[in-house]
Amino acid sequence: MAAFGRGLLVLLLVALALRLAPAGPPLPPNPHEAMNAPGTCKGCHAYDGSTLAAHEFDVRIPEKCRVCHTEEQLGRSHPIGVDPRHSAENVDVPEDLPLENGMVSCGTCHNPHLVFLSKTRAYPAQQPAFLEVTGQVEIPWYKTLFLRKSDPDRGFEPLCLACHKDH
């Protein structure tokens, strides 16, 4: 019985130690959090005094995005300022991928109001941006890239094929 008591005491001490183990640093803040603050909507979205237009803007979205995101940082990206109605390809942009004044824009593929980090990868080779440590467990967090569509196995394919159906 004494051995059982010592074993139970050891288990309790281990459980207590795990519970008191540092949880690691908090998740990094969402760099777009200011865009979700009350009263900031009219900084980008068209507003007639009573109605906010979700997909109509008072500013050019690419110019707003480039305040923080340089061309060099963006790397390979979809062209913006393209009118899909005049494309040589079979392109049909669904309503859930909004255009800006009929043109492809940053907001067509990205929604800055989405969450910044997710426990789900956006694409297969994506590496965690942050590891949350809870006791002895490391939980990987991945940048969402604010993508409107992605898949942990198929990557950007669902987003691309939403418009480019013949590829």
C-alpha cells in the first residue's frame, strides 16, 4: 500500500508540474487586427451614411495593402487590375471572390478580416509560424495568409480553380 501511495504522490506531483509548466509565449497578434476594430470600416469600404457596402471601396485596395506589403515581400502573386471578362482564358469569378470595380484585386483572393493563425496548414509544405507550448505538447500554428480558400492537402488549388476552371 505504501508503494501505491508513493506512486500516487509521484503522479500528482508530475500532474502539478505539467499544470504549472510555462505555457510559452502567447500567440503573436494579428497584424490586421486594427481592420477589425469598431468604426474602422469606413476607412476602406464605401458608406452612404446608412449602409456599408461590403465589396465597394472608397480606397484602392492594392494601394492600401502596399502600405505594409511591398512587391518584394509578396513574391509571386496573381496579377491585379485585371478584368476577368476580357481574359483569353475560361475565367468565371464566383461571387464569394469579390472584384474591385470589376477588376481582380488583393481582396479577391485575400480577406484581411479573417483569422491570422490556424491549426490547419494553408498548403502541404507550409511550416508552422508559431509553436504553442502547453505542458509537454507543442501545437503548431500556421499563417492563414488571409486566403479566402485553401486546402491543407491541395494548397491553393481550390482558390485558383474557383475561377480558372480549365487548368
